[in-house]
Amino acid sequence: MTKFSSLLAALALAGCYSMPHAQVSAQGGVLVGPNGMTLYTFDRDVAGSGKSACNGPCATNWPPLTAAAAPGGDGYSLVRRDDGTQQVAYKGKPLYYWSKDAKPGDKTGDGVNNVWHAAMP
């Protein structure tokens, strides 16, 4: 292996470790995103389908948690959205923010239209 190919291999491996992962944690009994805001699930999303049912205007009110790589830990994965971005899912259900939550700890989206729920760890 030449020095050049060794360098290319090292750079490729370094890129794998620097992919931006979404930071999801549990706070106050719910999942929160890297900004500390509550994350939600949508009843119309089918767990494990690999798709989001909330696109277009829906995603304006319920912005998806997007990332280039899924968070570490059990139950996290990515789904491909209609616009091509990748959305973080927990136990197969895509995760969203609620545009009307104003600060970390708000859970005003829980129960909206009886189809939106705070994501539980």
C-alpha cells in the first residue's frame, strides 16, 4: 500500500467517525432533541415503514428531527423523507418537534388532534 492510498484510507475512516449524529435524550419523561425541545410521534406514521406521513405543510407545523446519522443506542434509526432528507426515528416512529413549543420543557403538542404524542423513552 502506498503512502497516498494509506492517507486516503485514513481520511475515509475519519469521515465515518465525524458524521453528525442527532443527540436525543430523555428529560422529564419524554425524548428531547439536541436543543432540549420535546420530540413527538404521529399516529399516522406506521412504525417500521421507513416513511414519514407528515410532509409539506404538515412539516411546517411539525418540523422533523433530521440528521445524517442515527443517534447511538437501542431503538434509533433513520427514515428517508419525501424531500430526500433523513429523519430520526425511535422504535420505527419518526420524531418531530412542535412549532408552538416555545422553550425546552414545553409539551404543548402532546395530544394535538388526538394524533400527536410526546415521544416516550
